[in-house]
Amino acid sequence: MKPAPSATLPPCPVLAGAAFEAAFPFHVLLDPAQRVWAAGQGIQRAVPGLKPGEMLHDWLLPTRPRGMDQGRDWRAFDGLSVVLRGRNAPEPMFRGQLFTQGSDGSTLLLLTPIVTRLDDLRQLGLQLGDLAVHDATGDMLLLQQALQTSLDDAQRLAQRLRTRGQQLQWMTELSGHGVAYFDGDGALLQHNPLFTRLLDWPGGAAAPTGIDAVTTHLHALLIPTDADRMDLAALADADAQAQAAASPAPPPALVVMTRGGAHLRLRYRNAGSDAHVLYIRDVTAETQLDRMKTEFMTTAAHELRTPMTSIYGFSEMLVQRELPPDKVRTVAETIHRQASWMVSLLNEVLDLARLEARQGSDFVIEPAPLAEWIDEVTTGYCDAAAQARLQVQLDAGPQDLLIDRLKAGQALGNVLSNAFKYSPQGGPVSLHVHAQAQGDRAGVALRVRDCGIGMTDAQLERVFERFYRADPSGNIPGSGLGMSLVQQIVHLHGGTVLVSSQPGRGTEVTLWLPTAVNRS
């Protein structure tokens, strides 16, 4: 039990009043029994219970030097450094010196709080103004706070830089560009995984160390003509000139071809301080598409020129010559036939363009009764002679197709027309329809087979190529666009097209189209 404060105290030794309080706000003066005679305002704020008449050990426990907490006679510790710890939360710590008075047996403790942060000081209910002016603790706390603020700012900046770096890394990895950064000496500092993949860098081998190694590898990777004209230094100079001129044009680039047939676009850009960034992009698909467009336009122009030349020549004959009536009719029929063929060609070209541009967005997909639709197509695309040769076998049973009736009818009609055209010696053409599922999708297979001229394996590989005709003689009319249209239309319905053929034995084309009910 804590002893009650003494009712009467011996006379307190006279200290230096306000000046002493200002110099030592954390002093404690004890009587010979270690009761508090006087205490500074600072330590009373930190330890509110430490008031005159209280026993020091009830509020503060000496921890240094050893033995001080057990001995009553503190004269042996005169002039030594001491450390005291508060008994109650937040258990403040104080350090200072102990002085004993010979005449009255009193003890003077000149202390200062042990704190490392301003928050520690605030937890004690103290402020910087409570510390003595000469106490370096305040300066240390201010310096520590400044350092902590700087550290926090540096950590936030580092985190932003890490986040930004991660974002840039994701962007480069998802951009489709292989990117590598080289310093002023040409050493490789950083690259994304796509960079080495596009370079076809050997698996398991160490990444290239610098631009020289990359250049050497590129020379070996490219076809000889492109390897000879590949000059990264020239690309960098052209880029520097473009930057200096603030040109709005895209950065200079070089498209090269690898020995494996891939096309790569290279850009070598200045990044300041003699550093450079090498960009590599696989443009094989774009290059092939551009070539296909060029070939398409060239072939289309050639195909149109033939009927136009014929129409122009025969019409000129009608204008400039006097022809007998029977000859006029023959010329007019030729003009009509060539014009009809040209209109058919233009319609097929426009159909292909619309299919590619709209990707089926204009299709009217609806249930169509299978038997009714088959009859509709065979009647519309087969004349009386063709219908006499056509053998239809419907084994699918009553069900509805999920199709655009007109577009799907155009696809099946083109296949039937080809079957008759490429059977110049006649013979039957069969259409066999039966139910066939693909995965969890229900559908029907429409198999058209003829006994015509057939195709070789090499011809079969090009069957869907635009303007390609298996009969190069020109004896069989056609534009070479029919099977391309069939493939586009069926694929936009979610279906498939299969073609098999043997020279002299005929061709079989199978269209698979979905039905209105899918298996669950």
C-alpha cells in the first residue's frame, strides 16, 4: 500500500527560482527519505502524480546504475548518470544526473525525457516548449522529423517509380512491340520478353549483352538482301533528324524479312545521352494483307479488262461498220454475254467486300425449315437440265436451320453451280443432307458430290483463293470468287466448309450449318 503523503515537510532548500525552473524543467528534489520536495513543471506534466510529498519510487523506478533501485543511501551515486522509468503507462523514460547535498541530505535529479520521435513527446503530454532551451533533445526531434519526412517522401517517390515502371513494363509487354534499351556504350540495360522472341533468340541462351550482338544476330536471321540493307545507325540518324525538325511524320522504320518468311519492322530511336531504344514489331500479317489487296486489285482489273475489251471492240464494230442483220445479232449476243459476265463478276466482288466489311452484321438469322429451304435453293440455282441431273437425299429429318436464308442459299447455290460447271461430260450431282453435331452444337451436313474433272492436291490447297480457277483453259466460265464467297458466308454462320477431290473422279464439298436446337 502506498504510504500517505507526510502532513509536514522539512523546509525546502532554496533553488534559483524561475531561472532554475527554465533551465531544468524536469528536475526533482528529494528529501533524505526520497520524498519529493519539489519537481519541475515538465516532469509533472509527464508524470502527473509526481507531486511534493509523494515517494519517488511510487512513480519512478531507477534502472541505472545497478543497485540504485535497492539502496536507500544514494550518496554512493553522487554525480553519476541515472535512468528512471515510469511505473504507469505510457511508462516514460528519463535520463540525467544525480547530485547529493551534504548539509541537508537532499538529492537533486536533473533529468530530461528519453524520446526518439515527436509523437513520443506528445504521448507524454509534452511539447517542444516544455524542454529546456539548452536541451539538444528538441533539436534531435526536429532533425529526426525532417529526416522521417524526407524518408517518407523518398519511399512514396520510390513506390510511384516502381508503379510507373511496372505500368511501363505491362504496356511494353502488351503493345506487340519487342523493346530493348541500350545505354551510350551500346550495352543492353532492359528488354521485354517479346524482344527475344521476335529475334528468335535461342532458347536457354543468355540474353544479348549489347547492340553489337543484336546486330550480328539480325544479320544472320534475315535474308541476304535485307541483311545487307539493314543499318541501325542510319535509322538512328534519320530519327535524330526527324526529331530536330519536329516532323509530324511517323518515326523512320525499316521492314525486313527473315529467312523463315516473317516480316519485321525495325525502329532505332535516340533516347538522349547517346542511349537508344530498338523497337521490333512482327508485321507479317499486315504485309501479307497488303500484298493480298494488291494482288486482288491487280487480278480484278485484269479480269474486268477482258470483257470490257470485248464489249468495246464489238460495240465499235456496230458503230463503225454496216453489218448484215444476222451478224448484228451475233455481235449483240456476244456483247450481252460479256456484259452479263462482267456484272456477275462485279456483284461477286461487291458481295465479298460487304461480307468482309460487315462481318455478318446485316445477316437476318432466323429458323428456316430444312426441306423447304433445300427445295428453295435447288429450284432457284438449278435450271431444268440441272435439276434432272441432281439427286437429293434428305436424311436429317424435320428440323430448322439457324441461317440467313438468302446468304446461306447463295453459298449452297455456288457449290451446286460449280458441281455442274466442272462436270462438262455430264453425270449425276448428288446432295446428301444428314444430321451431324459438332461438339455441343447440333447441325446438319450438306454434302455435294459431282463426277467431274476433280482437282489435284496442289489445286485443292488454293480452292478458296480469290480469282483462282482449277481449269486454267478458260473453257469453263467463272470468276474464281465463288468458293471464297462460300467460305466467308458459312464461317459467318458459325459453320465449316470441307473440300475433298481427286483428278478425274470428281469433287465433294461439305457445308456444315447449325440448327435451331443445340444439345445442352
